[in-house]
Amino acid sequence: MQENLNKNVGESRSDHHDSDAAQLAALGYESEFRRDMSPWANFSLGFTYLSPVVGVYTLFAYALAQGGPPMIWSLVICGFGQLLVALVFSEIVAQFPVAGGVYPWARRLWGRKWAWMTGWVYLMALLVTIASVVYGAGPFIAQVLGFESSVNSTILCAIGLLVVSTIINFLGTKVLAAAAVIGFAAEIIGALVVGFWLIITERHHNLGVFFDSFGAQGSHSFFYAFAAAGLIGAFLYYGFEACGDVAEEVPNPGVLIPKAMRRTIYIGGAAATFVCLSLVLSVADIPAVISGKDVAPVDTLLNKAFGTVGAKIVLCIVLISFLSCAISLQAAASRLAYSYGRDDMIIGSQLLKKFSVARHIPPYALLLAAIVPAIIVLGSKVSTDALTKVVSFASFGIYLGFQMVVLAALRARLKGWKPSGKYQLGKWGLPINIGALLYGIIAMINMCWPRTPDVAWYDNYIVIVSGVVVIVIGLVYMMIHRSYGHSNMPYNDAIPKNVQNDDRNDISA
């Protein structure tokens, strides 16, 4: 009986493999990846990229100081908005399960030029985000190892973390999947243990505190303060798209990836909200955080609740979260770069599309996802302020890349696209698509909003300035190199041919 069961399971997997290969072939590709990533590992990849612990610990002090305890509601609002985006992505990846995520999706929904710019913006944002994550881990490493944090030590720690992340990615899909699962387990267990311990031993407030701003708005309206604090939610809820970046490494991707994306939002959002809730309830002197007297409330709390040794153990778990986040980001960036290279869309494509048959990974695309972040990190030696300016583009760039896909999907729907994958929203597709676009536009406006009128204009508008710089460089590159036209792979084929007309001219149509 067991023999028959094993035989049936093997036949089922073989059927899925054949079906997946046939679907990819119909889209114009023959994958070199192995479908070794389980549904659980695919979800873990998205979760560790989203990384609620990294997100909350990084921006908790800022958000609490800006908006007081009610800032927690931004996690709920942003979670719902990004869920709409995830639902749109789910329909797209179910029909176009191609490695690289936003670039191939934009290519099929709109065209080559739009896809090129979408991929460019998103790739730049991913590379910068990798740098920001490993750099942000530096001070935590210093605390754990017991030395004073400085620019030099932070750079060394960041480069060390980047090297470890790159090595793990070079070991192949199975090791990547295992690392993602381990990272997820460590982060979720750590979040629950720390959260419950803080609530049990250090709770100073009741739930009513989440409706009390403690005067954080100052002379402004509370809406203004809440919008600023809401950046914690905007920063937190991306990562679910990484599940689709590895679409050629997951069996039955049209079914499993949409599930993984939604679970990333549900579970990641719930974990982030719980961590944030436990921290707020445990901060004894909230006005001190708002006034700036306590600039590191998380450190203060952990040392008080767990003692010196216990706090270091908690920080070790936090570092695992930073490492797993970097690993997932690198995996996503490398698959996007590989997808770009495979379609001859950028200079260096001959290297980026090379594939290691032994490891089943794109080695040069992975090196790109290590070298560029390392250069950005090293740049802080010249100017920490310059690094801050570069990193300020990270979240905005991610959102811009998302919304370029969401807009392409909306345009395609209005021109007759009817999703045909294994996951479909049906009659809800159009309103969800519109809601996702509106949310993304509002979130990007909030990110760009000038909030430091006492500094130079280019610092006050640094997010939008950095975004414009990236886009302008991309447009200049497109005009000079015209690599967007080097490939004859399918594009703009989501729209029925009888209504395409001149739409194959891409952006100019």
C-alpha cells in the first residue's frame, strides 16, 4: 500500500512538472531552474523578505515619536492596501509564472519599454534595499559582540553579513529554501516569545493607549502626524512579491504562489502588529520617546526585560531576521537580473543570463546582487549622509515598481485582458485593481511628502529627487542603448490581438 502511495505521489509530481514546463514553454521559455522549492519554503521566502521584526524594530522609535501609540493602526491600513496589490499580483503570476516577477509581468501586460523601466526601477530599489538591510544590522552586531558601533565597524559587519547571505544563495535553491524556513521559524518564534514576555512582565498601559497620541502631533493636525508615523506600515508590507520572483523554482506555481503571497500578508502583518503592540504597551515613558529623551526605546526595553545576556540572545534572533531578509532580497534581485539578462534587456546580459547547472542558480546575477550593495555600503565611508540619501529611495522605488505593474494590469483589463491562470478574482478584479492603484499612489505621496522645512530643499524632497534621478538615468540609458528592443520574446500579449492595434509600440502607444 505504501509503495502504491509513493508511486501515486511521484506520478502527481511528474504530472505537475510536465504541466509547469508546458505552461512555461507556451510563454516562450524553457526553464533551467529546478522546482525544488516547497509551498512552505516559498511562503517563508516572502515572509523573511517582509521580515516583521526587521521592519518594526527599525522604525518603531520613529513611528512612536511621530504619531504616538495610534501609529499602530497604520499597520492595519497599509496591510489592507498591500493585500489588494498582492491579489492583483496573484492573478498575474498565475497566468505568467516567469522568474523575475515585476519585469516579465509588465512585459506581458504592457510592452517592452514599460517592462524595461519597471524592471530598472525595481532592480535599483532592491539593490539599495539589500544595502540598507545589511547596513542596518551593523549596530545590532556590535551590541551582540560587545564593541562600540562606528562607521568602520558597521561597514565591516554589513559586508560580513552580505558575504554570508551571498554564500547561502550560491548553494542553490534547496539551501535557499531551507534558510528561508529556518529564518521564518526563528523570527516568528522570537516575535511571539519576546512579545508575550514583554506583555507579561513589562506592561505599563491598557489597550486604551492606542487611542491616545500623547500630544505627538504638536502644533500640527493629528492626521499630519499619523501620516508621518504611517511610514512604518508602508516600509513593512512588501516582500510578498518575492514568492513570484522564484516562480520557475516552485511546482504548480499558478496555485501555490498566490496562496503564499496572501499568507505572507496575513501572517507577516499579524506578527508585525503583535510585536508593535507588545512594544507600545511596555514602553513606560511614552512622552520621553515623543520628546526625544529616549531615542532607542527598543534597546531600553529589551535590556530591562531580559537583562544584558537575555537582550543579547534576543538580538541574535533579530540578526537571524536581518540575515534571512538579506538572503531573500538577494534571491529576488538575482532572479530579476537573470530574467533581464535572459531577454537581453540590459548591458552585461551575456553574463547575467549564464546559469550554473551544478547549483541551479544564476551566478553572475547573484554577484550583481552582492557587489552593488557592497559598493553602496562602502560609500558610507565617504559620506554617511550620502548613504542616507541613496537608501531613502528604497521603499519608494519598491512601491513605484509595484504600481507600474498594477497600472499595467488595470490598462490591460480595460483593453480586454481576462486573467486565465489558475487563480482569478472574477468580477472583483477591476475594483480590487483600482483600489490597489489608489492605495499605492497615496502611499507614494506620503513617502515623498516634505517634512523637514528647515533643511535644504533637496534634502526636504530627497525621496522624490532620488526617484526622479533613477528614472531619468533609466530613460537616458533606454535612449542610448535601446536594449529594450534587443529581444523578440513575447510582450503585450495579455491584451487580445483584435484590440491591440498599435499597442505593440509600448509606451508610445
